[in-house]
Amino acid sequence: MVQQMRASNVPPQMQRYSSGSMPRMPSNHRREQVVPGHYPNATNRSLNNHPSVPSSRGGLEVARSPESDKEMFFKLVTSLMDPEHREAALLALSKKREVYPDLACVLWHSVGTMACLLNEIITVYPLLATPEILSPGLSNRCCNALALMQCVASHPSTKKLFLNAHIPLFLYPFLNTTHSDRPFEYLRLTSLGVLGALVKQDDPEVIKFLLQTEIIPLCLRIMENGTELSKTVATFILQKILLDDEGLAYICATAERFYTVNNVLENMVKTLKNSPSSRLLKHIIRCYYRLSENTKAREALRQCIPTELWKEAQSLISEDTAVKEWAGALAKNLERGGGTA
């Protein structure tokens, strides 16, 4: 039934950055490429030139300056173009992506960098049908590329460019997998993180794009069968879609769409009795509250909202002010009229 919700025209957590102040990439970086010291069989000449200073842990450590940090940052980005050093660069950048506020812009505007990240993603596609071949190492490497994608997707200067290039569609194959092995789960969860970064800022253009693709049925499938964390992120994405007026109208446009979403939410509430999750329940309550603001959905919810919801919500209501407010508003909406058409 979830699959019937597919749109007919399916094709497939940074500071503000001023693109005008982005340092220029050196034109001779290929001839003088220097890779970090933790790369296999490589020496970092730029670090070797710095004096050593006493370390608080004993011994000596390299003195670092803002200039050397910036130089190291650009060398890491440049190393993405080198297949021999790409894996180490992906790991280093993904770990330090919050340290570099301009990383998203550099990744997007550096020639060939986004293509390299997309290549890391596409390379995994043939392995999605063979769980025994997709190793944790390959999955982690792809997840590091996806983490950099999330960096681009969350930055205000690159989010629209990222969306207009339809890059989110390259993540859908990972969301469409049903294998429960950890390598697959990591790919699903990291891909959901990219989409979660897109919807976090309540951009109507993002919601419009997602409504034109199969993201809703994919999220519903993960909400039914995923791990707790995957379910939570998928439910958060659905919540952000519902909070948009166009998203709410889309889901409530037909009885089939509404009941498909409601059935998944209902099943999730019932499973919370055996597997409690406050953060997941919080998103479920917010989804129900938003649905209750639609006239047609409100009438249906009066008949089908699970009684378990109120039982499970009691302890959370006493702990979380926002949940208490949402649950109270939901109860009032179900008792009286009002709301959107």
C-alpha cells in the first residue's frame, strides 16, 4: 500500500559563509600535493617544517597555527581527487567537518570534488543486492562521503544548489534497502541524516522537491522496519513534511494516503509498549497533532487514533513541556472543530 503513494513524477546537523571570502585553491596543487601524516606510506612535509613544543601529555608535539590548519584543510580537500589518498581524506574531513565552517562551500565550488563524492556513493550501488560483499569498511567509506554531503545540504549557501542538482535522489537506493546488517543500516541512517539536514530549516522548496519523489513511502517503510534511531530520523522527516502546508495537504488529499500514514504511526505506537522510546514518541505525537489540524484527517482520527498513544505519552508529558502542549492541543482538536480544510 505504501508503494501506491509514490508520486507520479518520480525521476529519483555550520555557520554562515561568505563565498566571496573563500580562499583560492592553488593552481599547482597537483604537483606539490602534500598528504597528512596519518596516510599510509606518506609524510606530511608541511607539518615537518613546524617547530616542536612541549606537550601537556609529555614529550613533544607539533606547533600549529591557523595558517597551517587552513593549509591542511585545503590539502585534505585536494586529496579527494587522488584515489590513493581519498579514503583517508574522507575520514579526516568527515571527523573535522564542524571545525571548518567553510567546508560546504569549498566542497561544492572545488572542481571535481562533488563528482568524487558522488562516485563514492554510486560505487556501492552494485553491492546493495549482495549483503555478504558489502563490508563494514566499504560502508564506512561511503558513509564518510555521505557525511560531507550532509555538510553541503545543511549550509545556507549550498543547500539550494545541492537541491537543484537533484543530488538527494542519489541517496534513495540506500533508503530502499531492507537488509538489517549493520553496513546497510549505517548507509540508511547516514542518508536519512542528509535529508534531515535538508528539511531542518523549514524550506518550502525542499518540501516541494521531496513531495515530487518517493521519500514518503521510503520513510514509512523505515518507520515500520528500521532500528530505533532510523525510525526516529524518518519520523522527523515526515513530521517536517507535515508541518509544511503543502505537505499536510498532500498527505490528507486522499483517504488512501492518510490511512497509509496513520496505519504506520499506529503500529509504531503499539510497539512502543515493548520498546519504549521517548524521542520517537515525541515525533509521533507531533505528527498526530499536525494531522489533527486538517479537517478531514481530524474526523478520521477521532475514530482511529490509538488509545495506547495517551498511555505511552503520560510520563513524557510530565517531563517535556513541548510534548505536553502538543498532546493537549491534539486532545482539544479531537474534541471540537476547527483547523485547516
